[in-house]
Amino acid sequence: MSTRGLILGIESSCDETAAAVVERGARTLSSVVASQIATHARYGGVVPELASREHLRAIVPVVREALAQAGITLADLDAIAVTAGPGLAGALLVGITYAKALAFAQGLPLVAINHLEGHIHAVLLNERETLPCPGSPQPCHPERSVAESKDLHFGFQVTTDEESALALVVSGGHTHLYLVRTAHGAWTYKLVGRTLDDAAGEAYDKVAKLLGFGYPGGPWIDALSRFGNPKAVPFAFSQIKAKVYLAGKVPRTKAAKTAPIADLDPRFLFSFSGIKTAVLRYVELHNLRPEAQARAARLFPHNICHSEQYPQSCHPERGAPGPPATGLRRWGGERVEGPAFPSTPPQTKEEALALCPQQILDLVASFQHAVVGDLMKKTFAAAESLGARRILVTGGVAANRELRARFTAEAARRGLRIAFPTLVLSTDNAAMIAAAAWPRFQSGEFAESSLSGDPSLALGR
């Protein structure tokens, strides 16, 4: 075991196989991500069985590449960290099994990390790497003296024992609000809000699919919304109220198993299934579905969901064969077969209008404006109610252009500090897992040999 504080992080919770080496939770030596977007785009969303198979093919070359980029071997590591949940059961199992095997073979401790905690630490890692040390314009890297960094929690000044931060984790699978505190190097998380049904990113994906755009839907919606009128379609979110007939019991929703919803303030609860349905009704009312189907077939002729050859099935587990894979992806010198990436979103108004009429651009812009507005309203209301002077916004949807701009402007208006991860750290990656593992490694919080994946693993009950 080395003394450099090197942790190998492994992430496989959904459709990215990732590995990274991070030093003392504050300096990324390498970060490798093998995306499965091209595989799942053919079906309009993540297919769990295919995700597990792709993880099996990618996990070894991805870890090898991460070690090679960091210029180290397994013997140089101090610990291995792995995502334990939430996520897809089979996908989690691939990463956990491989991490356990490496840890056992090398005699290293294994640290289990909640995926949501990892996203929060993506923001913290980014600032640890960029904030200067006291009296120096240079980033405060861990190779500097301990005296320089210990009072800053390893170079990061976001929270102290007296100060808390409010974290919004918003992605394709999650929309959560956490009150984040640190004391003596340990981090605690209190859940204060979450979605009752669809996550914000999930609504983006489904709306993009409905309108004939690509997967994942976030980049398409964000790119196209720049050219539309955000006030054209008056989408609105109703206030979520407690159900009297439940008498305080947990409602029957997909989130019921992973959060004490009945104990949360209704002002900080989200729901995105309604606006998804509103877009569907708008499309049906204006007879836009044939045009959307034609657009999808034109943009993605090999996608099973839009192919005339396979019109009845979008999911391989239901028996639909798929078109032959094309293209190659390369990880660490090893070639892995896979389908080529689909078309990319337009970047100019002319390209956007060639793709779809102004009516669709207005619809997309109105949808995004409403979703971002609802996220803002409840996040800043929670910050005010809880007395948080700092807001962390993270997760895949945190890469959204409009979300970053509007959150930043509102935080400045309120005199609050706000931070986002880099675009690379916003989506799933292993650097955030390794960074979140550092304080747990220091406190000796190691996983048992019986560790298994928990698809519904909660953070901050």
C-alpha cells in the first residue's frame, strides 16, 4: 500500500463504464469513461441487459487505461472505491464484482460509495482542483504542505462546521435536494426534497423521443431551445399537496421505497410526469406525431424504435432483432465492437429550421423554460427555508446551458454562492466516486466482503 492517498474509483451504475485515479480526493490523475450511448440510442433509452453486457466488455480495458493514464500500477493504490447504488442491478454488480476481486487480490480496502454522494463530490472535486491555496495563485494540490490544506478541508472552502450547503442532484435518474454539512472531515447529507415520479432528465429523454430527436434527449432539447420562444406554450407546475386520504402514509410511487416522502416538505417535492404528458397532449392536439416519426426515421434510420423493419418493438428483450453494429470504440488500445454514434443536435438557427418547424422549436423552448423554472423555484425556496448560503448543482442535467445561466443569475440576485461541476464531471464518471471515497477512507469506513449492489440505495434518509 502506498502513502500517496491514491484511490481507484469504479463506476458502472447505468450506461457508462468508468474508472479514475484520484489523489487524496483533490487531484484527478486520470479519468476514463466508456459511454454506451450508441448502443442504447437504437432503442430510445437504456436497456438494462445490454448495459450489463457492455459493462462486462468494457470494465477491464477501462480500468487498465485509467491506471496507464495515471502512470501507476495496482501496487501504488491505497484503496479501491466503487458505486454500490442506486442504479441498475446488473450494471452495479459488474463494477462491484470487479472492484472486490481487485481489492482482494491486492490486499486493499474497498470503499462503497452512493452514486448520489458521488455527484455531490463532483462539484467539490472540481473546486478542490481549481481553488488557490492561501497566499498563492496556484491550485491547492495535495502535494503542498499539510498545514496549507488541512484547514481548508483539502483545499476546498465550500463548507465549514458552521456552514451548510444545499445540493441539487438532477440527472436522468435522479432529482434530489440535500442539505450537505461537513464536520471534522466527515460529510453528512439530509434529504429535503425529491421527485415523486420522473426525474428531470427522464422527462427530457421522453420528450425528445416523442418529438423524434436523439437519445439522450438533454443535449437535443438544450440545443434546439435556443431558437424557440420560451413563452409560446404556457406550461405550468401545480403545487404538490399532501394526500389527505393517505393519513401521513408513504404514497405508492416509484420513489416510495427510496425516500420517506411523507416526511418531506411538499414545497420541495418535484413531479415531471405532468409536463411530459402535457407535451404529449400538445403533440396530439396539433397532429405533430407523423412529422416527429418521419424526422426520427430520417435522423436515425438504424434505430429499432423508428425502423420500418421493426415497427412493433423498441426493446431487444421483447424479441426484436437489431441492425448490425457498425463502428469501433477504442479503450486503452483494445478494440470493442459497437454501433456508430447517431446524428448530433443542430448548432445554428438554419440547421434547426431544416430539422423541424418553428412550432416545434417553440414547444421545446417552452418545455425547457418550465422545467428549469420549477427546479429553480424549489431549490431557492429550500435554500431560503434552511438558511443555506451555498448551492451546489450537479448531475447530468447540470450541464444544461439554460439551467446554468438562470441558476447563476438568480444566485447572484439573492447574494448566494453557487457552484457547478465541469461538463465532464456533470455526467457519470469515476473521479467523483474516488473523490467521495477519500473522507471515508480516512475514517476507516470500508465495505464488507458481502457487499452487493443496491438499486434503491438511499442517501440521507
